[in-house]
Amino acid sequence: MNFIRPNIRHMHGYSFGEQPADPTVIKLNTNEHALPPSPAVAAALARFDTADLRRYPEPTALPLRRRLADLHDLDTRQVIATRGGDELLRLLFTTCIAPDNAFGMITPGYSLYTTLARIADSRIIEYSLTAPTYDLPADLASRMNDDGIRFTCIVNPHAPSGRLYARDTIQRFLDEFRGLVLLDEAYADFVSPQHAWNSPPLLAEHDNLVILRSLSKGYALAGLRVGYGLGQADLIDTLVSKTRDSYNLDAIAQCLALAALDDQTHARASWETVRQARESLRDRLQQLGFQIPASETNFLLARLPAHLTNLTAQAVYQALKARGILVRWFDQPDIRDALRITVGNAEENARLLATLQTILHDDTE
Amino acid sequence: MNFIRPNIRHMHGYSFGEQPADPTVIKLNTNEHALPPSPAVAAALARFDTADLRRYPEPTALPLRRRLADLHDLDTRQVIATRGGDELLRLLFTTCIAPDNAFGMITPGYSLYTTLARIADSRIIEYSLTAPTYDLPADLASRMNDDGIRFTCIVNPHAPSGRLYARDTIQRFLDEFRGLVLLDEAYADFVSPQHAWNSPPLLAEHDNLVILRSLSKGYALAGLRVGYGLGQADLIDTLVSKTRDSYNLDAIAQCLALAALDDQTHARASWETVRQARESLRDRLQQLGFQIPASETNFLLARLPAHLTNLTAQAVYQALKARGILVRWFDQPDIRDALRITVGNAEENARLLATLQTILHDDTE
């Protein structure tokens, strides 16, 4: 007997980046923060009394949502705390997308969107961004409207390119598009301060906007699974009170997330460290011949040097892996000739550069 | 603009038990364990290095699933680790129930099933158990087959009555029913050893069975949000690799769950303590005139003494609450005249009994 729905029987699951058990592997493949989380997180964990685990946690993570509302100058009712950003994405599909509703998939992008759309039995229509700039096409909103798209996701800064769309680009899209937009800001903490990127004020003018943020990247807490969503109170309230699993955030995660958010000094310093490492790594990779768009994230999309006719990006990915360094290579149109490289710490970046130099040198000999 | 699906716009969310902020309240309303978790959980937490939180957790909680497979003498591919039992329930609806498929809701039961069925836009057909025994009707499977039920959930031991269905009752139902059955064993750890309750061997004979277990109750870890499912490898693999949120269990939860499971000595002793307290509390409540079916869980369903014509169960619930003691009262047919009372520790049970005595005495004066 087969109890599985046909749409799920026929789909593939999301492929996540490798998580090797070997601790000596240099992991530059899943965009984890180069530095550990704030010492305040360790202090909060040391104070946590496991006797309290006997009890259910705060059901809607209210203290955490209040803290996030303060941080973004919003009402608490506009904030949902989620198990990573992924839970927010799933909740939006569950809450807003009925079978056969159309989802607009912007490619290249986060392939989890497609997975979630397939689970929702949604129709998926793809819209391509073009290398090397990955601009949002000026007619994207009108094409999506013509196609009856009900929901789309825009990653900003964009992954896997790292580029930041300007505020007026986003605003124009929100004005014109008639469906719901998830602005996926998983990497927004790494945007250079000169851009003064701050999207939550857009919520006052656009009722079709939901913003995703995460503590996985900016706060170095990928292992803790905490993200959040910002949006209109009526939609957020529906997610919180109807479609969310009750007690979605455990007591320890709520406690440590608050501790991390309270130490903004550590967080901001850590973002600046990553930015400096990013610019330095980009310079050095460019010196090796890689073509790399400016990134406002903690990763770089590095296209192979044009003179290396014998090496594919896949081959370089494999050669790095054989030498204990993991980066990400996607078997997808338009980025098959590139590697997505997470900005590591000083030692990791140095090892990466030295190893790449060897691989490229061996090839040109 | 309203982006919310009509089925979700028109439904109510799940109402969870009150979680008061006041620590002096005696909480006997959400069936939390009377005792704290194993000291091994505290020891594991003390050893946890928060620097590791920078990294994503083990994606499918493989070490935890291996441990659970050993515990139940199953293959690891038959085990999924979930964020509480609730995530397993949600995943089964997502994976197996398309809009308009029929869900069989056995009442009284866990109202979250209905909530999840509404989110799935499923048709819900109700089947009543009758007080005071809450037997599964002998013709239940054939009626469900006639109604085209695709999925149903059986709570065993049953909530809110606490009674245990015998193995052959469950087997007969599984043999006859053509749909998928979730056997919700959230409270199975509290079953008296004399019943030798052990359902996982049923999986070898019944391909329409999934078993839900939880660490929330038996291991006193409601605050940690860890449960698991046992089933056929093909269905479990679909949940793990397709419909589950990637990284559904954070690194700390995986670590502490393993520590709790490894200390079976503590767990078994704690279950025995709860059983003894349960029998003693039941005796004392019966002496006050309450009618209480035998319970194999950590709670009692107490019907009001027949001679108290002036007091409703709701009034007693409110009088207890006014005196700082929370129990659960359900505004639902067939259990409106009863209170569901979690078995607390010795002091909590004594306070409850003394306070109930006062309330009943005040009324009869």
C-alpha cells in the first residue's frame, strides 16, 4: 500500500550542503559564520537550568518576539519567531498556497523554494536572472502578474551571487506585483553599512511583503535553528496562531537567541570582520584570475579563470574536496562554471588560496 | 489584499493549555512529568560547546535515530526524529493527505489532529467513543472504510481518559482498516509493566502503521521539543528526505535527547514514581467522590462527584485556578463534566487534594 501523495512521491527532496563528520575538513560550503557566536550565548547556556525543560516552553516565544520588534522598530504582532528561516518559508507555502496556485521561482536562487512549492503541489513558473549581474528584469513583476503568480521569493542580498538589490528596485517590484513577496534576507547582516540597508520600514507601505531574517548566519547560530519573519500583523498572526506547530521554538533556543541578540556589539564587530575578510579574499581570488561579482554576504561566487580551458568548476570543487576543503558547486544552468565559497577565518582563507593556487598551477603546467 | 487560503482563514488555531508565567502556580494542566529530567541531561548541557553552534547540526539526527532504532529493535531507516510529536503529525498530514481526502477524527481525542486536518483542507469525519470506558467501537474500521477514510489517529493510552487499548484491539483495527493509522503513544512510557506494552513489533505485520513517541512526557523534556516516529522504511524515508524541514532538530536538542535516552535507569525509575503517585492520587480523588477510569498515563480524567449538583466541572476548574492550581477543563461533548488532572509531585498532589476538599466542602455547606 502506498499512502504517499502523488506530488510528493514524484518529487526530489532538497539537497543540503555536505556536513562532514571529520572536524579537520575546512568547511566553506554552507555559508556558516567564520567566527563563533557571542560569549553571551555560552554564559546564557551555563545559566540554563535543565530542570526547566520539564515544562513546555513559552508557546509563541513572546519575549524573543518583543526583542525582535524593538530591534526593527515594529509591533510584536508583526514578528514571528521560527525554527530557522526555513520554517517561515514552509509556513508561507502552507498558509498562502493552495494546490495549483502558481509560485514564481527566480533562478538561480534557493532551491528549497522549489522543494516547498512541490510539497504544496503548486505550479512552478521559472524566471531567469542573467549572469554576471543577476539584475531583477525590469518587466519581472508584470510578467509574473500576467502568469497569475500568487507568491514569489526574492533573495537580497542575492544568493548565490552575493549582490544587493537597491531599495528602489525592491520597492518598484512590490508596487507592481500583485502577489505576495518573501524578501529573503538571510544574509542581510553582512551588507556594508555604507548601503544603510534597512527593509522593515517598507512594511508600512507594502501589504504584500514578508521579510525573512535568520540568526543562523549573522549570529553564528546555524546549529540552534532560529530565524524570524516580519510582516503585516494579520498574516503574521495567522502563522503564529494557526499554521505554526505549537511550541515550535524550544526553551533553550529562545534563551540563547535572546542572549545573542542582546550582544549587538559582538554581532556588529563580527560582521565587520567578515566583510574585511570577504574583500581581502575577493582580491586574492581575482589575482588568481577568478571573476567575482561584488558580494554583500559572507560568500563569493567565483567564476573560473577564463584562461584555464582544461579545468571545469566541478573539477576544481572535487580537487579542493580531495585536499580537505569543501566549497559548493551547483549543477545548475548559468552557475555550473562557478564555485560558491564561504568566507572563512584568516587561516581557512589562506589554506583555500594556497590550495587553489596549487590546483591551478598543476593544471597549467 | 488577503493572501491567506480560505480554509485557513476560516479555521480556528489549536488552543494549547495555559503556560502561566507565575512560577508559584501549581501546573497540573499539560501533562508534564512530575520530576525533572535525568542528571545526565544537565551533564550533557554543561559539556556542550556553544562554538559548535556556528555549524549546522547533523541534518537528519542520525546518531539519535540509531539510538532509537536500537531501543526499539528496528532499522534506523524506520525512525524519524522530530520536533516534538507534533511535527510527526504535521508531516503525516503534509505527506499523505491531499485536499478533500478524508480524515477520521476519533473523539474525544487530541484536538490538534482536527487543526492539522483543517490546515490540510481535508474532510473531517468524526467517530465518537463513549464514556466511561471509551472503547474503540468494534465496527469502527469498517465504518471508516465505508466512509473512505484515508488517515486516522488512535491515542494509546487514550487521552483524555488514560485508558489503554489491548494489543489485539489495535491489531484487529490495523488488519481491517484500509487507510493509514498513526498510533499516538505520547504517554506509553507510563503504562504499567504488567501490561508489557510494546507496539513496534506490530510494524512487521502492518504496513499501514506509524507509531508516535515523545520525550516530552516520559523523559521530562517538554521544553526541548523532541519526539519521534517509527514506521515502514519507505514512508519514513519520504518524511526524512522530502517533507521534513532540513535541520529540523538543533544541535543541543540532539545532544540532550541522546543523554536522556542513555539514562534508562533514571527514566524507568521516574515512570514508576509517577505510576505510584497516580494510583495514590486516584484513590484519594475517588474518596472525595470523583469517578475516574483506570489510567495508564500521567494524568487522570476525574468526573465530578454525582452528589454535587450545584458545581459544574467548569466551576471547579475556575475555583482551583483562583487558588493557584491549574488543571484542564475541555468545553467538549462527553467530557464537559470532567477535569483532566496531571499527576504532580507529592507536594503538588497534596495541595490539589486539600484545595479540592475545601472547594467541595464550601459548596455542600
